[in-house]
Amino acid sequence: MTTASPTALIAEDEPLLAQALKAELAAAWPELQIVATAGDGRSAVREALRLLPQVLFFDIRMPGLDGLGAAAELADCWPADEAPMPQLVFVTAYDEYAARAFEAQAIDYVLKPVQPDRLRKTVSRLQQALAARQPAATPALADAALEQTLAQWRQVLGAAGAGAAMATPAPLRMIAASDAGGSTVRMVPIDEVLYFEAADKYLRVLTATHEYLIRTPLKQLLPQLDADTFWQVHRAVVVRSSAIESVHRDEAGKLHLMLRGRAEKIPVSRLYAHLFRAM
């Protein structure tokens, strides 16, 4: 879908900062239409899917579903046959460490409070990216364009996650987790864990025979896991790569994993489907 003027959505939980970004964007990019502002990640996902804007400005830290989670959810459910996936820009109050993480990957970001010079650079990059878009002449070209955008989003989310982590903790060897009843805390060796799944306020820890619960958010746990051993396959799921037994594609084109020692199917989101293309 194309429009006469580019469109954008702002997700920012502080109204004054949202207004400041909107005002600075009006000065730096008068043609840009801000079609909606959202105060939390869940509302941002809902409005983005309703309005299909071309650019997203997402605050990384928001109540409930944060900017990283909202972007990951959108990547999985964006109707790519209706509109190209949008350009993604993170709005962050992080310090120089995070800024270096973004700069190293040539990722567009906006620091709070808004800095006009930095915003103009971001606007210039966005304008070039939107101008370079060409309608896909064939389904194969459309798939290639989608995969290119997904790769960019993975890069953005990876850089943002690096900034959020701020430092890499020592790798985990044991996990102190509660049993399903919550009455007993057990020390679970990381070598026994087949996958982790975020669920409400808890993180499920699944072995071949047991389920445990911890309160550590998945985004905090990830830096402590060996990336070669544990693969993120969904915004809410990380699996032990050596436990993957098979990969299945359903009628809708969605991928699911079967793990050795577990009977349930594990969903694979669009962002991480590239991990299994060779399969």
C-alpha cells in the first residue's frame, strides 16, 4: 500500500516526550503524517496492524509489552501481502553504551530528549529507504524483499537487545526454579533444559520430564545463555538447538518444531524462520 505522503506511528508512554518527538518530526520531515500515537506496546501493535504505517518510532521501554516485544510481535503478524513491513526506529534513553551498539550496526535510533541533528540523520535514512522501495513484480521478488526487511529487523532487535543488556553476565550453569506448585525451589542444571517459554509473569523452564517456573524475564535471561546452544525461535520461546528433532510447516505456512523428549509443538515466528531454511 502506498500513499501520497509517508505515514508513521509513535509508541511512547510519556505524553510530553511523544509530543516533543512529533513536533521535531514536523520540523525535520513536514510531509510525514503521524497517523497515531500509542502509550504502550500492546496498543502500538493493534494500531500498527490497523493503520499499516510505513515507519514505526518505538520507545524501547514501555509498560506491559515493551518496544522490543511489540516489534517482534509485529514482525510475526504483519500482513506483508497488504503492505511492506515498515521501517523501524527505536527511541531510547540509554547511555553511550547503547548508542555505540546502534551505531556499530548503522541502526536508526532517537535518543531522549530528542536531538534535532540526530533526528535529521534518521529522517534522511528513512526517506532514502522508502524511496528505494519498488513494487515486487513476482511472488519470488516479494518474498526476497520480505526476507531482506526481516533481516534488517533482526539486526535492529539484536542491537537494541545489546543496549538493553548493558553487559553480558556469566553463562548460566544452574537455575534456581520453583516447581509447578510453587512450594519447592530446585536447582535445575542448564544442561537438562530443553526450552524456555515466557508465560504471563513467569518464564517456564521445560526439561524432558519436568516443568519449573522462574520470574526472570526472557530478555534478561538471553544474555546468560550460550547462543550456539539455545536458539530464540519466537519472541516468547528459546529452545536447545540439539534437542530439535524435526521442523514442520502447516497449511498456513507457519513452522513448528518437535523436540526430543517433549510432545508439544513449538511455534517458530517469521523473524526466526531463516534458521530452518536449510531443513
